[in-house]
Amino acid sequence: MSTDTTTEDTISMVRDAAYAFCTERSRRIGADADTAAKLWSEIAELGWLGVSINEDLGGSAIGLPAAGVIASELGRAGYTRGYAETVAITTALTRAGLQTQPPVAALIRAVATGSIQLTFLRAFTEQTNDLDGQHGLIPDAGAERLGVLRWSQVSGLTLCELDRSERNHTVRTTSRATDLSVRLEPTDRGQMPEVCSLASGSDARLIWDDALMLYRCLAASQLVGTSQAALAVCTDYAKVRTQFGHVIGTYQAVQHALVDILAASDAAELLTFKALSAIDQRAPDQASIAAAATAFTRETAWNCLMKTYDVLGGVGFMEEHPINILTRAVLPVIAGLGSAHECEDSVATHVRRGHWLSQNQETSKP
Amino acid sequence: MAIVLIEFTPKIEDFKREVAETFGRLQRPEWLTLDLECDEYLALGREMDLFLIEQGWYVQHWPSEYSGGVSADSFMRHAVLRELEGYFRVPTFGGHGRYIVGPALIEFGSDEQKACYLPPIARGETVCCLGFTEPDAGSDLAAMQLKAERHGDYFIANGSKLYITYGNYANSMLLAARTDATAKRHAGISLFLMDMNLKGISVSPLACLTGHMVSEVHLENVHIPANALLGELNRGFYHMAIALNFERSGLDWPAKYMAQLEDVADYAREAGLWQRSSIREAIGRLAAYLEAWRMICWRVVMLQDRGAIPSWEASMAQLYRKDFNPQFGRLLLEVVGPQALIERGEPHSVLAGRVEWYLRESFNNHGQGGRFVTRNVIARRGLDLPSK
């Protein structure tokens, strides 16, 4: 054997721990706000919010592939709120070296302890007046504080912390968890007291892009978990459900649908881990692999979900069926990843002659 | 299942760089523009085989005692080479010998067979073909009818093999024949390493949609020496499954298609089509698919490198190929339009006619079982779904 499996062993252990944690708490996922807050606190206590934070700032520094495993297991349990965004933003800030600034170091410590959740605004597409600020949705995982990362050419990278009144603006959504519908002030309308400036100029944009790339890969990991969970539910069902005199798992159409889910979720898992590993190592091809992982997983997660309904039939449409719970967890993630057009366009920007090779080396084809 | 991370050691990354630089330097326009069956292209294939031998890369996945690789990571080096052969579309001629027949000999062959056959394969002197498929035994190989009956020091073989790649060039065939008509389907089959010059063998080449030649090979009272039996008598079906397992990653395929997709992206840019978001999205979608497929292929390699025998995981790599082809063909028509139909050498052909060939190749989807059969295999072995 010529490959080093040390990292695999480590993340396998993390996965086992995450699986046990999620299984034990599965009934509490999606419950009321108080329970959500407790869950967030427990995730922090396990060190899972601090995967990219050094130990001197309270983190566990176990790396991004491990974060992907945790995100995947949370996704398998139908928990897709706050984790990917918080870890992605924290990682982007530390990758940029901002933790040397005392306010950012304090922020990172707060993330590691679970006292603050970091997120992005999922902006509404309906026409809004720029002067009116930005409207959008924010998933509230229940941490004591909630900060929203923003970027604009004028103001650079800022963190806007929501106050209590803004956290009361809950709105009913498909996710059935606490979602806030908020309006944030225009970023260039002066500095508000609750807004923390993190970076400016070209650095700000680079960190913003890095945070988004990280978020998309971790969100993709969550989708891997939901697809694998959906496959398990459907496969078990197909082995026992009898129709037309036979177990439906013997029908080729059903088998092929399940194989398609397996093929898609397996490849998505390998690709998202590859992307997170590439980002962790700052590999030259990190952006292109991350873009591919996002686009592929976004599309296949949707297809997998639809195929599960084909296999399950009416029972899958019942409110309390596990597939319904997964569906409510998957849809906000897919919506948060941007449109298929954006994801695929992002991949296309990397396709050029020799690029596939030059990701890791300078050689290009003649 | 255990988590598999697709990561490479610095040594393997260095080797990848070395191979890419070498192929980049050697690559010639003729690799991409010549008719695949013309003498000039075949000569290029022979030339590259000899180059790979000279480099010590040709059979580096074999054990060192058979001229194979000497480093601990030879198998990974071989996988890297295979991927880059695909990406640079290197013409080579000795695929079946290097990848299937040689490793099968190493696994099942007698000392005499190894001494006789391995050195010429390693020197690129033996062109091998695989005699498995028959007119009435395609996806269902266990239905094969070609018989080989023992008569003294010989097996006398009668029957036909169909769609035999390299059949018209090969001087040696790995033949699967029914040696016990009374045994159950899988149990009565044996493997032979058959000299293609034996009396009673006739080869009829058939042209494929891609321009490749495959052959129908007829055997009429062919006297195969008994010492050509490879492995155990009547265990051939199982040997065959293992032999085909040696080269199951299919890493060269996504690499080859990535190079082709880059060709199409280049064309779209040069033709001013890149500003169309629908074209960028279609290319982006397939590029993401290729990266995913590539990971599936590397998983097979990683499993093999750890001593595991990939089963449905290898079938999944096949499935990705079969699902890619129709998408790529459609993309070509969407991006290039009517010009995609213009053949090599004609005015207005796109990328020297390569696009027209890519279009025809997108129908090459049947090898080792079609899309349905491949899904059936994964359903049984990967998901443990019932067959009846």
C-alpha cells in the first residue's frame, strides 16, 4: 500500500462520533428554539465549531475534511442549520490571518465556545431599492449571538451582529426551524455600532470569496449526508414493500433509481472530501474542485431527493415520514447554494486547455 | 463503508508532473487527427509502446520479477500513468497484454507459461485480444457456447467469438471456452492463451461507428495445445472475472473526455459562443460530472492499492462512463450545431474533424455490459437488492 491512511483514520473516528451524537439527538433536531440552542451549545462543546481554529483560541484544529464529515453526519440527521456557514466564515478569517487582530480573535473564541453563530444573508431576489438595504433570510441556530458576514466594494468585509429585536422577525419557512426575515442597512451607509469591519480593499473580496467557497463545500457535505440517509430509507423500504406480488426491490426500475442515488451520493462524497482536503492544503486547484463539488452535489442532491419520492410513493409524502424531514432540511441548503446556472457557470470558468493538469502543475498541453 | 480520501503523496505528485511534462513534450497533432485504423496511427502506437518500455513505465504495475516496477508505489504510479495516457490521448497498442493478459498470467499461469509469454508482452511484441463475447453471449457471458473438447494433448475448439477488439492484429488471444457442457453455466468454462496463427482460425474484421475495427473470430477444429490452458480447468469464468478486475478503474476515460471537453470549450471561446450562458452551463455541468467520475475511478485504485478487490465500485466507474456519453454527444450538437457533422478533411470541419468523431464515439456505450446491466450489477452487489 502506498497511500497514507492516517487522515482517513482520524476522520473515520470523527464520523463515528458524529454519527453517535446525531443518532442520540435525532428527536431533538428540528424541535423548539430552546432545544436548538442547547444542541448548538453541545456541538460547540465537542469542538466541532472550531475545526479550523487553533487550540490557543479554543479550537480543535482537526481540519476541514473532518468538518466535512461532521457536516455530512448532521445532514444525515436532517440538521442543516448554521454549522456550515459558521465554520466556513471562521475558517476564511483564520486562513487570511485575521485572528492576530484582537477583535477577530475575540470573535473566533466566541465561535469556538458556541456563543455566536456566523452566517450569510440569503438575499431575496425580488427587486429592492439599494438605498433600502438588503432583505433576506437568515437561519437562526439558537446561539446567544448571531453575526452576518457581508461584503461590498465600498465597505469591504463587515460583520453585522443582529440585535434582539431583529431576532424576533421570525418567518414560517419550509425548513420549519427558526428562520429570520431581516433587512440589513446598506453596507455603505456609515458604520453602525453593531457592525465590525474585518477587512477592506482586495483582501476583503478574497476573504469573502474564500468564505463562500468554504461554505458551499461544507453545505455540499450536508447534502451528501441527506442523500445517503434518503438512500438508506428507500433501500430498506424497497426490500420489504410488496406490490404486484413481488417485493418492489426486485423491479429493475426501482433498482436503477436506487443505484442512481448511490452513484450520485458516492461521487458527491468523494468529490466534496477532495475539495475540502484541497482547500485545507491550499492546493492550486482548490477553487476548481470546490466549484465542481458544489455544482455536482447541488444537482445530484435534488435528483436523489426526487427519486426517493418515486420509490416511496404515497408513504413518502406523509408529513412525519423521514423523507419529509430530510426534504425540509435539504431545500434551504440547495437554495443557499445559488442557482444551478451560477454553480455550473462557476465550473465552466475553470475549463480551459491544460487547466485540468495545471491545477497541480505548470504544464499545459501544446 | 470506510471513508476514502483521494490524496497523493509528494512522490506521486512528482511522478505525475514528470509524466505530464513528458507527454506534453511528445504529443503530436497526428495523435488527434489520424484515422485510428490507418497504418500511420498504428505505427505511432507502436512507437509510444516502445517509448513507455524504455522509460520503465510500460508494465510498472507488474511485480518486479517480471520486469515490473520496483518501487513501493508502483501501482499508484501506474494509475497516474493511465490517467495521463488518457488525458494526452497517447496512442498505445498493447493495452490488453499490459493490463489484463499479463496480470492474468502472473496470477494463474504456470512457470512455463510465465516464462514463455510475459517477456514478449513486456517488450510490446505480443498483441493480445480477449475472446469472451459471442453472438449469443454478450452481457450474459456465462451463456457462451464455443466448445473446447479434450483430445489427448490438445483441446479441439469450435465456435465463434464476436466484437473482438484487436482481433485483426492480435497474435495471441485469451480465449474463454466451454470445456464441460454438463456443468452449470458458470462452472464449465476454461481459459486458454491461444496462438492466433493456429490452423482453423479465421478473422473477419467489422467496422464500428467510430471507425475502429472489431472482429468476428471463427474457430473450426482448432487444435489448442493442452499446455495453453490458463489456470484451473472449468474455473475459467471465475478467473475471467478476476482478470477483468485487474484494470477496472477506467481512469483513462474521464481524463480523455476532459481533454475533449476542453477542446469543445476552446472552440466555443474561439467561435464567440462563450458569452452564451447556456453553453457555459452545459460545459460546466459536464466538467463537474467528469470530476465526480474521476473520483469514483480513483476510489477503485485506492481500494486496490490497499489490497481490497473492488466489485460494484468498479461497476460504478463503468456506469459513469455510460451515463456521460449520451450527455457529451448532446452537448456537441448543442454547442457546435450542424458543423459537428462534418468529417475530418472536409472544409469547415470543427477541430480538424475531431468533433464529428467525438459525436460518433458518444454512442460507444455497450462494452462490459450496457447501462441497464451495469445498474443491475450495482443493485445486487452494492445495495444487496433481491434479484427475484
